[in-house]
Amino acid sequence: MSLVFGVASEARATNYSVLKSILVDAQIDSTVPAITVRWPLRTDISEYTLTRIDDDGSEVFSMTLPGNSTGYTDSTVTTGKVIEYRVRASTTNFRIATGVVAAAIDLPAVEQRGSVLLVVEEGVSNSLASELNQLRLDLCGDGWQVFQENVRAGDSPFSVRQKVVAWADVEEQATDRAAFLIGRIPVAESGNFAPDGHANHLGPWPCDGYYGEMDGDWGSTTSPFNPSYFPTDIELMVGRVDLSNMPAFSDDETGLLRNYFTRLHRFRHREITAPLRSRIDDRINYFSEGPSINARSGFSAICGSANLQTGALFPAISNYGYLLGHASSTAGYTSMNGVGSTTTFAQNPSNAVFLTLFGSYFGDWPNTNNFLRAPLCADGLTLATGYNGRPQWNVHHLGLGYPLGFATRLSQNTPNGNPYHTSYYARGIHVSLMGDPTLTLFPTSPPGNAIATRSTSAPSEVTISWGNADNTTSTDFLGYHIFRAANSEEAFTRLTTAPVSASTWTDTASPVSETAVYLVRALWRVTTGSGSFLQLSQGKFAWPDPEEAWRQEQFGIGASVVSVSSPMADPDGDRRLNFVEYAQFTSPVSASSGSVPNTIHRHEPHSPLVFSFTRNAEATDLVFIPEIAIDGGPWETLDATPQRTSDSGENPETWEVPLPSETEACVLVRLRIERAILD
């Protein structure tokens, strides 16, 4: 079937997206416990069918309700379980309306989310090393085990997929698996169809699901591949951030990526937020397929029907924040009629965190100034986009803290009409997520920075202390959990049996290991249009060993390559070993960082010579010993005691020690750095 945009089957006055969607949300009562499934009163409904599906997939009931009903209270629920309520209705004009909500009362927090592979273009890996380090820390602090595979932009999609599949096989037992494509990762294309209905757009479309489907027959090892529809279910959650070839924006590709990852970090740590609110701009609702049915019902389930706005996308999302946004219209590669263009995003903030769009052409996104990728380049809050209309996405689980990649994968795998409304091109290979697949929509306030201090008298005893999270007087704040791992690349194990309210906690059975690491996470209750769930904040790391803390800060999670990060390595080639860089707080990855750390000078002409050196204020495990040799004699410790000359709190600290007055002598000075011996 080919449906060309701009051709309606019935009068344009009919809003099929409204007629065919039911705005379902959930209200909970934790004391009974009970869940009330709600929807607004409608006069065009003859009867409703409400079906309950439990988290094991079993159908508990399916009941008929009168057309004037506005909900149903289910008092047979269990706290901590996901229940899906599917609502289906017959309208008086013989059409079918649908809605769905995944509801829960205090769904338990997810501690270990699974494994994520960062597939990074080599050029991005070099130019955005700091941002990628921060991303790895954030993912690890959110419960993911993080891996990275660097690839070249010129590699074949098949060769990249082989690497992803090999990794996925090793991580098969993980709670879940995700692949995050960063930069110009080779684009797989597949199929011979036109989901936007245009005969002049018939052919292969981009297919990021190729990297998430593990064992299907794609007909070839060379892109474009054969299938127009996924040959088997997608197994991995896949998302892409490729901001190349977007000259409408003033920043270059590196700058756009840096802005995106900075924004992503700030959102994860709740430094920037969006209210529980959604907005829909549906300009082709006269299409009988109702192109925004699932956007309306899904957004209602996440934010609540009362928080769903309709109207022009711009300037609303420039002036106000939204958790979710959606627009549909006739369109081209770089614009949507009546909605805006790539230039609109270049000139205005985009403050909808997850923005789905539907129109002609731009769903085929590897082209200059593409409209689907433009929101990720804009200032504001947008962190992900999706081509949502053919098929329609199933996003309702996001209201219980599921990641965006879960909704993407569910939408990729859902066949038409079973069990959700999908419209045309269900399981089409073009369904892809632009953005971070691991991202959830409801980050919570994290604790302040954490410090782990190992006892000098009992090495197996470590005390962790941290700053309080914001708004801890709220009844939704439940306390803190402390986790520990043998190193930052292993899964963390929770140590606290119940949340602690204090800002300090002692581990009396800590492994005496240089790489041991702790993670402190705040626990919150989050209430949405889907009920309530418990959410752990981003974690704050604390290493008992200060050198390991420095190593992680400089090289990031996953920096286990000895040739790069070991104390005796010199990755920047400045002839200063990592151990010395750590001791004197200079960069191990930039040969030109900082000033010369050791000097001999006079403060005034003819004044005594002094030896000045820097030291890492956090390197409490080290001892700095200035030594002198006169006229080729043996090295001896200077008699004078070094004094700090820098202000308190500065890092690195500056210290100096006077040299003995020796006339006509050859004086050599060196700084010996030793590890302190703990009693």
C-alpha cells in the first residue's frame, strides 16, 4: 500500500488521531493497594474493553465497560509489579480507539541495568576523549557495565556488526544489552520500500536495527541489504548520535557532539530538568490512519492526560520545557510544513527531551541538515528523536523509568495490531533512535561528591562520606545505597541492606585492593502518569586509593590497558611517568599541560636559592623528599623542611625549600617521591 502525504481519504475536518486514541493514565493507592486506570469522558464511545496483562505475559481479565465510564479501579494488584492495562473502544461511527498504560506501585529500583557497548568512530574517540570518559563514568554510575569498540568511518557495516555480535555473545547473560553508536559509524541500509509513501523515495532506508539484530538473514554481507522488515526480533537496544554534515549550525561536528554530551551529562545529574508535560503538533490528523494515535496515548500514560498539550511545536518548546514532544506534517528532508526547519532548530532552543517526528523524506536521515537529527544539534534539552508514525512507536513503558532503547526495541519488534496499535510498516527496518539508548526520562538528584578513606589501623575498614542530595526533606527521598566493586569495570554489588539516611557509612570488610571502588546512589520514589517506581540516582564514585581515583579521572572507566594507564607508562611521551604525573598533578595525556613543576630560583637578586616543586594535594599516600648533591658527592636529604607557598585548597600545591649557601660549588637537586608506609 502506498499512501502519499497530502492526500486524505476523508474530509480534513476529521481528527483521526483524536478519535482513535484513548488518553489512559494510572492513579495509585499504595495503602490498599489499588490502581485506577483513567481516561477522559467521551460521548462517541459505545463501550470499552479493558484487558489486564501481568508482567509474566498472562491475561488476568478482560472486561466490558459502558461507554460513559471514565476508568476502573483494580484492587487485586501487588506492589512492585508491572501491570499493563490495554483499553480498546468501539466508537459510534464504527471506528476503533486504543490506549495503553504500563502501571505499577513502587516498582523496585534497577540496580544493574546490563552491558552497553560504545561503538565510537576513531576520530571522535580522539577529539572527545574527556567527554567520552565522562560518559563512561555516568553509564557505570547508572548501573551499566561499559565497553568500548573504536571503528573507522570507512569500515563496512558488516565488519562493524561482526564486532557488535561478538561482544553481545560474550555478554549474553547480562540483564540487558545496548549498543550506543557515536560519530560517523557506518550506516547500514536495507530494503526496497517507501514508508513515507513517495514513489520517488522507493529504495533502501537507513537501518540501525541491523546492529541490534543478531542472527537473521540479511541476504548479503554488503550494504544495502535485502530485507525491508526485520528478519528476526531486535535483541539489543540501539541508538545513534551522528551530528556530521549539519552546516546550518554554527558549531562544527566536534562542537555539536561536545554540546550534546555536556547536555546529556547535566540531564543525567539533574542539573537541567523538564516538567512532567508533553506537547503534540499534529498537522496531518485528517489522515484516516491517525498518525499521532500512539503519541497521544503514550504521552498520556507517561505524563498524565491532564499534562498533554496540543498546538504548535514552536515557539512552545523554545519557551517552555517538555519531557515529550511530537509533530507530524507534510515535509521534506530539512523541514516540516507549519512546524519548522533545521534552521529553526539552529536559531532556537529545543526543550523537549524526547522528540518524535513524522513526515515525508527526513526519516531517511543520512543527508545534509537532516530534520530528524537537527534537534540533537540545538541548544536546550533535546537528547533523543525518533521517526514516529509509520509505524507508530510504543513508548508507554517510559513512564516507569524504562530506557529509551527499550521503547525503540519494542516498537521495532511489534507486529501490526498485536498487541498494540502500530499503523503501517510495522517492523520496518527504518525504525531507529537518534540519541542515547540507555537514557531514562526521570533522573533523580544525586548525592554530593563522595570520599572513601581507608583506616590506617585497620586496612579492611573503609569509611565513605558524601554530600547530601538536593531536597532530601521530600517524602520521596528514601535514603542512600552504597555499592562496591573490585574495580570500575566490574558489576557493583550493593552493601547496604536498607537505605541509609546519614551521609557517612563504614565498610568493615573492604578488600585491601588498590582498584576497589565505591558508589553512592540516592534512592527516590518517582510518581508519573503510570503510577510510581523507585529510582536510583547517578552514583558518585569513591576510591580508597587516591592514585586509582586520579587514574580513573584521567583515563576514565575502562582504562585498564597497562601500556597506557599503569604507573610506569608515559602515554603523552613527555618523559614523565604516570606515577610522577599523579604525584605532581600534571596531565598524563597532554605533554604541554601545566608549568614546569620543579625549579631552582631566587625570589630577589642575591637572595638565597630555593628549590620549588608541586605536589598533588590529594596524593596523601605519597611522601616528597627534596635531596641535594654537592660537587659530585652523595645524595642527601635537605636539612630544611619544605613549606607550602600556595593557598589552601589549591591543587596542585606549590612547596619550596631553601638551598644551603655554597660558594663556587656544583649543586644538584632532585625530588624523591615515595609511597607512604601505613602503620
